Amino acid sequence: MPNCPNCGNKEALPTRTFNVIVEPSKGERGMAERRVGMYTCSKCGTKFPTVISKQRYLIVAEEQLKAIQDELSSVKKGNEELTAKVQGMAEQQREMETSMDKAAKENDMKRLQEKLAELEEFVGYLRKEKGELEQKASRLR
Ligand SMILES: [Zn+2]
């Protein structure tokens, strides 16, 4: 909401709007289109303009625009290919993680089997000990 330059009153709605094309000033490129609103202060009646919005236009040769559009579409295509590659890599990573999990589980299983074999051996040893002790005991009776 612009303020009245005379009394500072805020005005919400312009009485009318129009577009102005502004030629570039020195050092600027392209044309600028400005949407201007004319306001009339409801307190003191001062009429004042305010720029509502600006749009800048660059003048580009048709061939140049075509070249830019072509480049943009090839960049887009390259980007799509990269995205597909990244997705493929993510998939491979998941597969690797799955097979690593499997390998880790197999390794755990192997260790457990080794432990079981050790335990079985120990149980065998204890049985043998027990047998010997029983024999000793029966001799003492
Ligand atoms: Zn005013």
C-alpha cells in the first residue's frame, strides 16, 4: 500500500492502472515494462502514481533463443540420464547391503556351528570324565 506523498495516508486501491514500456538507460540491457497505479488520496485529494510491478525483457535474436532452448533441453536430458544412473546405483547399493547382510548371517551361523562343535566336544570330555569317576567310585565301594 503506497503512502500519499503529501499527507502520508495509506491508499489501498489505485483509481486506474496502466503499463509503461521503458527503454533501457545507459548501461542497462533490454526493455522494462512497469505496471503503474494512479492513486488519489482519500484524505487530501493528492493524485500520485506508484509502480506496482516491473518486468524486464531482454531482446534476443531468434537463433540465439533457439540455441539456448536446445542447450536447455540437452541439459535436461543429461540430467534425466544422471538421475536414472543415481537410481541404478542406489539399487545396486541396496542389493549389496542385502548380500552383505546375508554374508554376515552366514558368518554368524558358521561361528555358532563352531561353538556348538566345541560344546559337543566338551560334553564328550565331561561324559568321559564322569565315566572314569564312576569307575573309580565303583572300585572304592
Ligand atoms: Zn494525502
